[in-house]
Amino acid sequence: MLCVLAFQYPKAGNGVRVTSIVLASVQILFGLSATGQGMPLGILWLGAAIAVIVPLSQGSAGQWFRRHQANGVPPHHR
């Protein structure tokens, strides 16, 4: 599901960012559960979810996702 949301990022608003953070948080719970049950791939899911949450939680990410609300025009990418 996070992969589907990632394709929406260029045209998405802040709701997609928040939804991604929530889904990655759920993925952390599943990763911890899998790791606790002795499944070595659980650590991979845990790490991937953390790698999603950390940058999306930054203030600059919030500003980027709210860019359309500020002036209605997407920023120029250089």
C-alpha cells in the first residue's frame, strides 16, 4: 500500500503524507511482531518502515506536501 501512495506524492497533499506515516507505523508493529516470532525478514520490514517515517516526519516534508495549498501552483523543480 505504501508503494501505491508513493506514486501519488508528486501531486498529493498533506493527507497522503499522514496516511503514509500511519501505514508505516502499522508496518513497524508487524515487523516487530515478525521479529519477535523469530522471522528474520521482520527486521527488513521494520527498517523499511522506519526509513519511510523519518523523512516524512521532517518539517520540510510537511511544507513540501502543503505546497499546493500555499499558492495553488506547484513549485518549479530544478
